[in-house]
Amino acid sequence: MDFVVHKHHATHLHYDLRLEMDGVLKSWAVPKEPPLKEGTKRLAIAVEDHELSYKDFEGVIPEGHYGAGKVEIWDNGEYTLEEREKNKIVVEFKGKKLKGRYALIHTNNDQWLFFKTR
């Protein structure tokens, strides 16, 4: 399955983690650069699913539209789903920057914890 991380220059710079899952891109907004080393934890806010075609999107979302600002691909590649439960997702990323095993742990409402496990 594919994944993409968009670097999104909207109202505030953030990163959008998107995992191909259930016929859509499951998406989380990550306020800081995704972790590249074990031990670094990042907040990830669950946002609405996106269409699969969005994984190749780069460009500018015009002012007045949701998510207005510049969007560029920060990383992409394939991932293997290792574990999926209601409050936990574990994947093995095979990207240019994200490589290795990562977890998303649901903590509260739309908040998740995103970190590298190995």
C-alpha cells in the first residue's frame, strides 16, 4: 500500500500523513516534522479522509478554499500494515525519509501519538 507525507504551508506549516487504507487516504495533520529517530513523539490530529488520487498532489490550494496554501510531497513510498486496531496502527514504512516501523496510538478525541519504534 502507498503512503504520502505532504508538507503543507497553510495558516501554519504542518505535515499531512496519509495512508492508503479502506479505498481512501486516511489522514493526520502533524504540526511538526515527522520523527526520523526513535524516541521522538509527535502529535497527529486525525482529519478527513482524502481520495486516493490526492497522493500525487503538489501545488497551491487557492485562498478561500479549505487548506489554502502550498502543498508539496515531503516523502512517499510504500508501507506494510503490521497491526490495526481501533486505537492503534503499526506500519513499516519504505519511503525516502520515513524508513522502519512506526506507530500511531489514539489518545483522545481526534488526537493520536505518532512515533518511530525501530
